[in-house]
Amino acid sequence: MTLEQLVTLLVLAGVVVALIWDKVRADVVALSGAAILLLTGAVRPSEVQGAFGSPAIIALASLFVIAHAMELSGLLDLLIRKAVALCRRIGALGIWLLILLCGGASGFLNNTPIVVLAAPVVRDVSQSLKLDPKRFLMPLSYVAVLGGCCTLIGTSTNLLVDDMARSSGQPPFSLFEITPVGLVVAAAGGLYLFFFSGRLLARPLPARLERMEAALPHHVSHVDVAGDAVGDPGSFVEQRPLAPAKAIASTVIFLGVIILAALNITPIAASAFGGAVLLILLRVIRPEEAYGGLRPEILMLIVGMVVIGIALEQTGLASSATNALIDKVGLFGPLGALILLYGATLFLTELLSNATVAVLVTPIAVALAESLNVSPRPFLVAVMMAGSAAFATPFGYQTNVLVYQMAGYSYLDFTKVGLPLNLVTWVAAVAAIHWFFPF
């Protein structure tokens, strides 16, 4: 083992331990690891510079600005108010329709503010209908996660896997390339939640819950695994009046970004960056507001993990680990390898940040597919799906943390509902990947 390999291995181990320990911000941990790798020569300055300018970072930062502009325009508040009126007219079915709407929106927008806005509505409407809010708040979080799996921009996991795959020489994913698989997984998970989550969570109607805690510690840890720090929910629940001109402009620009990327006219990073700049030029959002929506802690977490991923690849550690796995996993054939890879990614996602998992598993997925002489595409899609599908604990995803605190769930509530959901989505994802992405 060379000195660079030893340093990289020690840094990776230290980062993983620090993330599990969860006493230091995850972005600080990742950047510290990147700094050590740079100082010891395991990575070059040009490679670190490339991580800061990667398409995933540009696309995420730009989409954060666009989503923030839509929030500030009052558009999301208006949609929530309309949904409340619908829920009060048609009862429990209306709550499920609201949950479905939030899942659809999560395929394109930051799901944290969506859940923060919708969760108090779901709670209050269900109580007014004499229904237990616990029946609906956990499904709200899970459906938001499932919705994010349906597009390339639905979660940072998908963008990061795409970026890492391109670094390994794979062609980029298009915006809706994973949508057929995502829809199958979301449908399977949604049906399971609709028919079984209420029974698993059934209990007497509790006393009316106190209002949502206004401020969570601003701490980015492994609970922020799928793209966005929780931060301060109070900044989202503030009621904003609708500004029609800004709402229309931000929506039109957002749709333009999606259309340009979907038609492969421009890459998503380019169209999103252009859209964010156009919003500032049109004064839909002020520059200081745009900077406020950037979520730098998430961007820096991803940058740090990309640098570690580069070091794993450059030093040959990734290929060594893959060769060790190939001898065992390869015995099961491509389908068996796909199933095992999904399961391993799913297990890691319950423990570590999605950025860490994407960096660790994506190069292995590519090398594993190449060793089996099959297309890497199915394996990359499996990493995307499993990298976000963390349902068995309240800390697997930041929206889980929000409803966990609001509804007073127990830890075992998430295990009781989430563990079968993990299995349901695992089976659905493998079947859909095998169908839509042939080996």
C-alpha cells in the first residue's frame, strides 16, 4: 500500500467515524478530510478546484436559488392554503391528496420547505377531522422522499451520483431518464403507506399537539442525508403574501429550466445557472436573498465528499475494493450483484450521509458492472434509488426528523413502518431497474 493510499484510507475512516459520532457538523468533517488529502498530496489543487466547479454543485446551488425565489413569492403558501380548503371538503382523502401533491412537487423542488409548510397543515386538518395526525405525518415525509427519486434534480443524491459517474467516464443522465423507475418505486411505496401505515400506527387520538417547535439547532449532520439541511423551520412557516408578478416569473423560469434540460438543449447545470441569474436580473429575487438561499453547508459537504471520492479513485483504493468484491458478488451474476449492491447502499444510507454513500458506492458500481461485462446504468440507478430510500430510522432523512419531533413518534414507529417500506421499495426498484435498464 502506497503512502497516498494509506492517507486516503485513514481520512475516509476518520470521516466515516466522525459522521457516525455526529458531534461535529458534517460539512466541517468533509472539508477537513479534503484539506488533509490536499496537504498530504493525495489530491492535487486542480482536482479540488474541479470539485468546487462540478456540475452537481452548480446545478444544486442554482436550483436552491430558484426554489428560494418561489418560496419568497408566496406561491408555496398559496398552494398549501388551497390544499387546506380541499382537505376540509373531502376529509381524509383530501389529506392523502395533499401528501401526493407534496410528493410530486418534491421531484422538482427542495422537499424540506415543502414538508415544513405541509406538516402543520396535515396535523391541524387531521385533528379537525378527529383523525390521528400520526397516521399522516410519517407518510408525508416518506412520500416527499419517494417523489425526490423520480427526477435527476429531485435530490442531491441523484446529481452527485451522475457527477461521480461522469468522472468515471460514463455518459450523463438526462433529467427524466430515471423517472420510470422512480415512479414505480414511488407507486409501490405510496400504495403500501396508503393501505398499511394507518394500521401500523393506529392508536387512540392524542390530545391536541402543541405548535411546531420554531427552531431546531442549525446543525448539519448525517440526518441531512438527502440534500438540504433542516436549519430553522421558522424561516419556512412564516406566512408570505402572494406577489403575483414574482410568482409567475419564478414559475415560468423554473419551467424553462426544466424544459431546456428535458429536451437536452442544455445540461441541467447550465439551464439552472442561467435561470438563477435571470431571476436576479429581473429583480424577482435580490442578490442578498439569492445568497441566503444557497445552503452553503450542503454544497460544502458535497464538495468535501467529492474530493474524497477523487482521492479514492486516483490512488487506486476504489479499484482495489471493487476487485475484492467482484470475486464474491460476481458469483451471483448481474441480477444478484444488483440486488446486493442495492441492499448495501440502503444499509449505508441509514448510517451515513447520502453524499458519503454516493462517493463510496458509485465508483464501485461502475467497476462492478464493467467486471461483469454489463452496462453500468442499472447499477448507477440502484445507487440513486437506495441512496435516498432511508426509511427505517427517524434520522435517515431530514424530513423524518421534522415529523418525528412534531408528532411525538417513537423510534420504533419509524422502524415498524419504514423497514417494510425499505423492503417494498427494494423489490420494486430492482424489478423496475431490470425492466427499464437492461444489463
